[in-house]
Amino acid sequence: MTKSLAIVPLTVLVALGLCACTPKAQNEVSEAANAVAADANATAAQAVDDTDAALGAAESRIDNAGAVLGDKADRITDKTGAALKDVGNEIED
């Protein structure tokens, strides 16, 4: 994206330099500037889409990891409770 941003000012300078050229040359410069701007916009939009997809995938993985940890914590709690109950029963006997 940095390269795209560097190209835009250069394109503007070239366009200003060619202002004295023929209308055909001016049109071609204008079309080139529009193409550069469209490319920069498309690149930025793709970067946003890629970032959103990566964050969505990370969110899903974090949610899955949280669910696994929650299940394991529940199992440990159940086993600890059962062990304490067994100890309590042995003390009573």
C-alpha cells in the first residue's frame, strides 16, 4: 500500500507537467491517473477484506479454545468434587 501511495503524488506531478500537452495526451494521463487510483483503492479494499478474514478466523479459534478449556475445567471440578466426597465418606466410616 505504501508503494501505491507513493505513486499517486508522482502521477499528479506528471499530470501537471503534461498540462501543456495535446488534449489526447492529457486524456491519456487522466486515464492513467484514474487507473492508478482505482488500483490503489482495490488494493486497500483487498487488504481490509484479508484483515477481516484473518480476525474472523482468529476469533473462531479463540472461541473454540475457550470452549475446550471450559469443558476441561468442568471435568476437573467434577473429579475433584467426587474425590473430596470419597474422602469425606472414608472419614465417616
